[in-house]
Amino acid sequence: MSQFLPSVIITGTGAYAPANVVTNDDMAKIVDTSDDWIRSRSGISERRFAGDGESTSDMAVAAAAQAIDAAGIDRSEIDLVIVATMTPDMPFPSTACIVQSKLGLGNITAFDLQAACSGFIYALNTGSNMLRSGAYKKALIIGADKMSSVLDFEDRTTCVLFGDGASAVILEASDSAGVGILDSITGSDGSNPELLYQPAGGSSLPASTESVTARQHYIKMNGKEIFKLAVRVMGQVSCDILERNDYNTAQVDLVIPHQANMRIIDSLAKRIHLPLEKFHNNLDRFGNTSGASIGLALDEAFRAGRIRTGDLVLLVAFGAGLTWGSTLIKWQ
Ligand SMILES: CC(C)(COP(=O)(O)OP(=O)(O)OC[C@H]1O[C@@H](n2cnc3c(N)ncnc32)[C@H](O)[C@@H]1OP(=O)(O)O)[C@@H](O)C(=O)NCCC(=O)NCCS
């Protein structure tokens, strides 16, 4: 076992969104909705849907390749890959194993992590702690979801909100103290899974002709309840992580919240007393890409020059489960 290393830093970011842009007007040709309703209720203008035959692992590989290039490392140096997804290529084997093979990585530790829209933060937390243990040196963390594969295109209350995409970061252990991923908090409350779920296709309701006919392989959501919980838990977990690291909100340079709904982000901003200018958002162009969402916004913000060395960056998410999480980064 190698020696303990104090810090874990992000050395490369990457993102991928499918080429197929689907506007709100396009959605209005599929379900009874309108551009005005979708924009005003969610802030979304368009989303991307994967092409025929394009799977979650294909998107993950594209985002990962970009992150590896940005980090300037050789693929052989990566010794851990975690894929946060709720829409794996198939129930098993894991999408991480498929990614390992498609990228030509070594025979390394590879596994999927399922925490729905909080998956990227759960994966960052898990990966950075595995690096801190000294057992791993360079981790590839991916968030990827093909939400179009579980959307019910007869349910206007859900299908207009989501999109497909992938994002990735390379984490590396570093011996400079006080930089990189300073801390993460993750939490859950599984007492009411029906708030946001896919009823069939698992062990409690295996796929059957009846389950398909009843459209039980698609997302079901209690939007109003999720909205209220999202604002509350994201507000709480943002304050908690700042407090336990002796920071206040005024010291935060940039917040990257899960990209679900602009009204949720507005309410969060008010709750934690930060102006919207301190948030990086791109849900207008991508919708809610679940596990990909935070990384997609992080990559975009970094490439746009919105994150500089020394910046304090707060990531915050919530998702089905319920799950939630926050990560505090001192950008290196
Ligand atoms: C889903 C959400 C946008 C709905 O917004 P809302 O303001 O709560 O809207 P309501 O559910 O009250 O619906 C208002 C009306 O719009 C209708 N409506 C719902 N979807 C519609 C659509 N796509 N187009 C047009 N009308 C729609 C409803 O049927 C309802 O009509 P009614 O009043 O005649 O019954 C909002 O609740 C939300 O974003 N929740 C959080 C969801 C989320 O983030 N999920 C991901 C978690 S990771």
C-alpha cells in the first residue's frame, strides 16, 4: 500500500451531448405541451436525445476521452473507473466494465454507482476517498444517462424535462495540501421511493408483457413534492458543507447545481442568499441529464473560464431515492 496522500484534485474535465437537438416545439409535436409552458415551468428550451444505437456507454466513452486528453495522462495510468448512471447499457454487467473495454483501459477496478441525479457527487465522493486511501492513483469518474430510454413519450409531465448526455473528470492524488476536493456530504431518504421511480424491470417487478403494457418501465414522478424537497435538501446540504469547512456563502465563487429546473435553482439561490450570477446553468440547452448534469455544467464552466485557480466551487445535487449531496472544491 502506498503512502497516505492528503489531497485529490481534478486534472481534466470532459463532456458529451448527442448531436440530435430536440426543441420544445419538437416536443409539442409528440405530447400536448408548448414551448411557453416548458420554458416558464422549467427553464428548458431544448435537450439532446441519443441517436439510434447510441448507448449510455458510448456517451460515457466520448466524455471520458475528452477528460483524459484534458488531464494529459495516458489511459494506462488510470486505475479506477466509476460510472454514475441510472440508465446502464443493461442491468449487468456494469456500464463501467463496458467503458473499461471500449476505452482500452487496463484490467482495473470498474463499477457502476446508482444514486440517480446525485450520482456524480456520490461518485466524486467515493472516488476521492478511494484515492485518499492510497490504494488508487488516478480515477476516471463518469456521470452518464440516456434518459430518453426511460421516458414515457405519452406523459407530458415528465418527458419534456429530461435529456441525454455524459460528463467525466479525472481525479488524481496530490501531495499539495488544502486544494482540490475539500469535502463531500451525501445523504438519502428511501422512505418514499414512489416520488420518483421506474416501477418495473427490477427484481420486485420483473419485465413482463403486463408491465410493458402498463408502461411501468418508464419514469413516474410526483413533480410538486420533488420540487419542494429539492429546494429544502439542496439548501441544507449546501449550508452544511460550507459550515463544516469554515466557509460562508459569500466566499463561494461558483455554484454548480443539479440542472433539473430553473425555478428550483432560483429558490435555492434565495434560500442560501447567493445571487444567480454565482450559479452556472445550462439546463436551457440540455434539460435534466441526471447523472451527467453536474459534470456537464462543470466542464462547460471550466472551459468558459468561469473557474480559475483558487476558486471555491460548490456542487450540489438531489435525485431519486431520495438522494442528495454536495461537494466543495478549491480549484487547483
Ligand atoms: C414538473 C414541474 C415542472 C411541474 O410544474 P408545476 O408548476 O408544479 O406544474 P403542475 O404540476 O402544477 O401542473 C400545472 C398544469 O400543467 C399541466 N402540465 C403538466 N405538464 C405539462 C406540459 N408538459 N405541458 C403543458 N401542461 C402541462 C398539468 O397537467 C397541470 O394542469 P391542470 O392544472 O389542468 O391539472 C415541477 O413540479 C418540477 O419541476 N418538479 C420537480 C421535478 C424534478 O426536478 N424532477 C427531477 C428530479 S432529479
